Amino acid sequence: MADRTRRQSPVLIIGLGRFGVSLATQLVGQGREVLAVERDHGLVQRYADSLTHVVEADATDLEALQQLGAQDFSTAVVGVGTSIESSVLVAVNLVDLGIDQVWAKAINQAHGKILTRIGCDHVVFPEHDAGVRVAHLVANQMMDFIEFDEDFAIVKMRPPRDVIGKSIDYCHPRKRHKVNIVGIKAPGSPFQYAQPETIIGADDVIIVSGHVRDLERFADFSERKR
């Protein structure tokens, strides 16, 4: 396993809660091999047929992980979220096994700090991130919102009225609103890269990038102009 590229190599997932199952299902759908480790017998039986490999074991036990060959994986994900103690113990085991990339789910900031300090390479906050995303969708009338950093994001939205029927070059969104229109989708057509000569239609969907505050103002401007 270790000599495969990371993109092709199998992924070890610890915990088959909602996060772990969703992640494993997506990876399997992308053609990746997955070994899921779960200590709940019922969950192991439930997902045995839909995932590549599902094993009933206690991942807080280092010896159990070694017997499963966890040390041969280059990527592992700790999906345990109900018990911070279990999550930390599993993460410590994976780090001690020398796995190249250890991802871990955290339920709060304190949990995340612990995971980072013990050597996890990536810590994610799925509940928090989902809450932030939905808040932007609800408050700013956006169709989708993806934040890449604390102050930069990409959103999907309907265009403001004053840009409809005009080219992007004419509208100057970067100069006027400090945002960039990077993609556009006309009804019945796939998304395309936005060009200076691209004309924005009333029923189009646009992809806009920029700092979060500027995007919020642009989205609010869009809503007020309708």
C-alpha cells in the first residue's frame, strides 16, 4: 500500500458515525479502497456490504490496529466524535504508527487543539463548518457558500439586477464590489469560465470569489436590487 500514490492509495477510516459513513461512501464512489474500523457490531453489519472493507475492532487499542495493518496506510481519518477521549487515543495511535497523513474530526475548538498538538495533520469541524455555511445561505440569499480560509470564499448566487444584460468587462465587479465573477451558468447549459465579454443573463447562476465581507455585501446588494 505504501508505494501507491496518495491519490490511489487506500484510506483507513476509524468510526462509522454519520461523518465516517458519509466520507467512506464518497471515497468508495470515487473508486478508492477503504478500510473502515468500527467497534459497534451493529454498524459493522449494516455497512459490510456497501463499503470495501469493514472490520469490527477497538481502534483505541494500538495492538489491534497493528494487526489490521494500519501502519501500512498513508492516509487515515479519525471519525470518532461522541467521545473526545476515544478520539484522542485513536489519533495518538495513528500518529505513533507513523501514518503520513492523519485527519481527525473535532467536536469543538478545545478538542481540535488537542488533536493538533498530538500530531494530527488536518483537523476538521464538520458541525461548525456546516453551521457557518447554512448561516450564509439563509442570511445572504446565497445558493451555496464555500469558505477556504477565515476571510476568503466562493459563492453561487443569482446576479444583481444592474449587471443583467451586460458584459463582465462592462460591469467591473472587481473594481465596483471587490469581488470576481469566475464562472457562469445559463439555464440548460453547463458552467463555463467567465470571460470579459461574457453577457450575464437574468436567469443565470454566477460563481463569485472574494473576501467574505465583500461577498456578503455583494449578495445583499443583489437581493436589494431584485
